[in-house]
Amino acid sequence: MISSIKTIAILFIGLFFACESAESKKIKPSNLNDKPNIIIILTDDQGYADVGFNGSKDILTPNIDKIAEHGVVFSNGYVSHPYCSPSRAGLMTGRYQQRFGHEHNVPYAPKDSTMGTSKNEVFLSKKLKEAGYSTCAIGKWHLGDHPSFLPPERGFDHWFGFSGGNMNYWGYPYSKNKTMHIQRNGKNVDPKELTYLTDDFTDEALSYITQHKKDPFFMYLSYNAPHSPDHATKKYLKKTEHIEYGSRSVYGAMIAGVDAGVGKIDSLLKTLGLRENTIIIFLSDNGGRLDGANNGHFRGHKGMLFEGGIRVPFAISWPSQLPQGTTYNQPITSLDIFGTCLAAAEIKADKKQPLDGKNLLPYLNQNNKEAPHEALFWRVANGQEYAVRKGTYKLIRSAYKNKTMLFDLSKDEMELNDISLQKPEILQELETRYQQWNNELAAPKWTDAHMQNVRKEETNVQNIRIKSLSKKERENIKL
Ligand SMILES: [Ca+2]
């Protein structure tokens, strides 16, 4: 009898939770209101030196610089891939994206339920939502176009943006057969309601913050600026009329749009009294694009594993908890965002999905003086290109240059002097470390045009160089 009562009770409780499962996720723990809001502001193809906090003198970013002023700048802040979609897959999962086959840009395939970030992977948004956070994604997605891969399926309560990797800034239907629209929670938005996407994304962010000022919220604000196409407004072009190089002038105007948005968000958070306990993380998804961007003294650009392709403008601010106006110099990665946000929200990581990223809070608070990572790894095009950074050394296998090189970044941040012949033991050690890591990875699930682009671009660059020579020198050159 007792056991049958127990069974009934268990069944009842089970039924109760089954009925309440959707609702129960919204029940807030007593201390939920103390949890920080988290805003990730991701830009697209912005160069390392195209923010004031990394020394930009022509493109001014006074509002983005406030994040640095009230937080920590990462001087050695990396992303896990030199271009868009794989870099975002790493950021959202806290894991090297090659572990689950997301090694290339996902093709635009809105009808294909296999083309997107593996459904086995748990996104940061999902973890935060389960812990009671309100969650919101705004802007570019690029992690799969089929509805089963879109933000609502990955832990976001609210979504406003576009699924693919590229969009005109007026929000007109785009990509193959003009099927890609700006969407709000699964419904296409009429382009007539839109103004300029950067401003529209900012407005959506402001509205969400206002509506959720009493919740802890997580916002993934993924501006497509300053990615192509080069679209700007008169207001933002005014900010860069002093830049006498057309392409950079427009690129700078697109960044000015983001900076204006960051300023409005910062002001609203202050007005609502939320800024002190809000974490803002700012970074670019990869190095500066080929045309118009400035990666400072770093070699290369978006697409390359030289520093210019993977070291990005990167800063974190949490005024109530982290130091302000400081720089952290140890190498860190966008994969660390996941673990850092979980720790800030006091959420345990999932043992079934071991993170490659670390919780950076103890390092930023100076409690831990060690380097967060013994080594960082990159793999592109199924190993046709790869890189390892360990300490100050960096090994790079470049398909552009068709060779393997070793640099000591403490003496040579520009990656000018290949020391692979002088330091064969270091070269070998880093090669071995790469192979060990590589053995843990999956095969790419799909491919993209990266290798064709590499060959085309390198040929173009070398042809321009050769053309500059006298006939005599040209005849003697070997590529
Ligand atoms: Ca990008």
C-alpha cells in the first residue's frame, strides 16, 4: 500500500513537472536577481587596430573604448578561427569547433536540416536560459539556416536578425533566390520597417534591455558591421569624412554605426542602474578584412593564421567585479567566453561537454598569475593550414606561403623572422602538440571556398609584386 502511494505520488510529481517543464525554467532562484547581465557584442571582420583602445587614430570609437576604460583589454585576445562561421561556433560552444566538424563556413541551406552547428553541442544561451536568464540574439547568425539550427532552437527566447553570413544593410531579401530575410522570432520582417541594420539591431537591443531590466539577461548582439557590402548612412559617413581613402572611409563609417550603438546601450544601462552588474564583452569574429581594415603591426588579415587573421580587438568589462582600465597580456581565446560567463552566473559546466575555454575571472582578478592556456591551437581546411601558440612561440603551417614557419612573438610580433631552422626542437615540440590535438578532432562536415580563395589571393599578390620588377629581375625570380 505504502509503495503504491509512493508510486502514485512519484507519478503525480512526474506529471506535475512534465506539465510545468516549460514554465519551471522561468521560476527564478532567490538569488537570481543578483546574477550579472551578460552582453556579448560581436563585430564582423573588424581589424585589431580599428578601435581606439588598440591605438586607432583615424577611426574613432569613443563608446567602445569605454568598455576598455571600465574593464580589461586583452592584448593577446584570439578567436578560434580566421573567419566567420567556425569562429562563431567556437564562441557559442566554448569548444574547438573542429571537434564537431564545423571547420568551414556553413553553406546557405535553409532547407537542409544537416547544415549547421551540431545539435549535440550545447550553446551558452541554453545553459544561461536553463539557469533562469532571459536570452536574446540579435544580428548575424551564420550557424545554420534551417529552422532547426536557428537561435530559438539554441536557447534564445528572442531573436531578431538574419540566418546567413552576409546581408545588405537595408534588410532586403537576400542570398540564393532571395529567401533570406530579416526575421523576428521566426517571422519575416518587412524591409519597410527597417532603416539601417546596424541602427535596427541597436534599437532592438535597447528595447530588449528596457523590457528585461528586472531579469538577469543574456544578449548576443552580433553586428554584421563592418563586413561587406559597404553600406553606410550620411550620419556615419560624416564621422569619417577626414579619411581620404574611400574604402576605409566607408568601413570606418560602418564602425562608427556600431560605436554609436554601443554608446546608446551603455547610456541605457546606466540610466536603468544596471551597468555596474552587467558584463560586456566586445570582440570581432576574426581579423580585419582585406580591404579597408587595419590590423596594426600584425601580418595578414581575415582568412590567415598570421596574427592579423586571428588576434582581434577584445575587451571585457564588469565594473562591480573586475579591475578597470587594465590590460591582460597572456594569450586568451574567444572559447573562454563560455566558461567565464558560466562562472560569473555561478552555473556549473556540463561534464558531458568538456570545454576548451577557461574561466578567466581568477586570472583577471589577479588571483591566478599563471597563463590560462598551456597552448592554443588552430586548424583550417582539414589541416591544410594550422597553427599553435605555446608561450611566446608560434608555429604556423600556411597554405598561402606553402610552408611551415616558427616565430618568437616576444621578439617578433610581426612574424617576419622564421626561426624554424634555428630552433628545430621547438618546431618539433609544437608539431607534436598539434598532432596530439589534431587526433582529437572530427572530419569537417562540409567545405567552403577557402582554399580556392587562398590560391587566388596569393597568386594575385605575387603577380603584383613581380610586375613591379625590372625585366631583368623578373626573369630571375622563382616563386
Ligand atoms: Ca567575420
